[in-house]
Amino acid sequence: MMIKDKVVIITGASSGIGEATARLLVNKGAKVVMGARREDKLKEIANELGDNVLYKVTDVTKRTDIKALIDFAINKFGRVDVLYNNAGIMPQGNLSDREYDKWQQMLDVNIMGVLNGIGEVLPIMKEQQDGLIITTDSVAGHVIYPSSAVYNGTKYAVRAIMEGLRQEEKNNGIRSTIISPGAVRTELVNTIGNKNVLNSVKQLMEAPEKSALAINPEDVANAVIYAIDQPKHVTVSEVLIRPSGQEV
């Protein structure tokens, strides 16, 4: 087992995939530092999970917040083994809706949030000559579909950034992984906005598990654990994880 005592930073950790991953990592002996905007949720999770979990309120669109989160982990544990860029949003709608503010928000969170994490952790991992950077991508970063062009674009960008990271830093002991889930039962649906799309997605979220139309955060967390739990000479570059009944 490669996970015990690893120091793992998770953004978007207050619910959904981030929370599920934090819980699973702690159960396997890791030291977890959680970042998210909702302090009440972070505090509740940390209090439940015990001494190996710390948290700091973090807005991934603010580079200073990301730096403070990483510095916090270094000050407490002395190193960073894994950075998991998990924060993301997915407002939906057609390009003709001209929702510039939502488009900008997606660019800020889904792309710049990832770049902020990479940029701030790289000097530390290069000095260590060791580290793993994971980012939550999406099936939407592999397949394009209507009412999602900008979201698709942000997730395709993440794929390109993470592959560039792999190529640039492979000789510095730094590995990169994207986790690309399909429909997952998380609070991400609350960021959709478009009522028609929201209603369709909620039907997937509310379908019984046996329908195989959506997966649970814990299912994705297991994929994250798989990527982390590899020896240093192994890189899991991509994991696509879909509900068995998903069409795209």
C-alpha cells in the first residue's frame, strides 16, 4: 500500500468527490489537507475524521488562497505528496444564450483553478523530485454534446494542460493523472443553471442505483485512490469512469 502517511491536498473538498476521497484516504492512513469555500462543511468533516485531517478556506480562483493552502500543508506536514485539483463548476446552456458571466466563471474555476494549483505546487514537488498532481476532468472532456460547449471546452483544456504537465515534468519525478467521471451524484448539478438541462440531469441523479445511470462519489474516490496507490515508476495518466448505462 503506497498511501499510508502520504500528504494529500484536496480542493473542492467540502462535498461530493472531494469529501468522499478525503474520507477514503484517511481510512487508509493518509494525511489530508482539505480546501474549499465553505468553512462550516470543512470543519464538520475534519472534526469527524480526526487528527490526520486539516482544512483551510480556499477559493481556487485566487492564487494567494492556493498558495496559502499549500504552505499550510508544508508547515504542518513538511511535504506535499499529492495535489488533487477537484474544484469545478458546470453551468450549462447554448452558446446563443450569451451567458458571458457564467462562461468567465467556468474559465476561472475549471481552468485557472487548476493552473493555480499546478503553478503553486510545482516548485515544491520539483525540489522534492517527487509528487503526483491529479485533476478531476470529465467525460465532457472527451465527448462533446449540446448545451455544454463551454464546459466541454474547459475540460478539454484540462486534458491538454495535464498532458503537457506530464511531458514537461516527467524527469523531475512528477506524475499527472486526470480522473474523468460521467454522471455523478454530487452537488455539482446545482451549478448547472439552465432549467431544462437541470431537470434532465436530476432525473439521472434521482434514478435508482440499479438503473446504472449515475455513479456515487465513492466510486470516483476509488479511482483516485487507485492512481495514488501506485509505485513511483508507474503513472496512471487517465481514468474514465462512467455509469454502466450512460450513453456518451
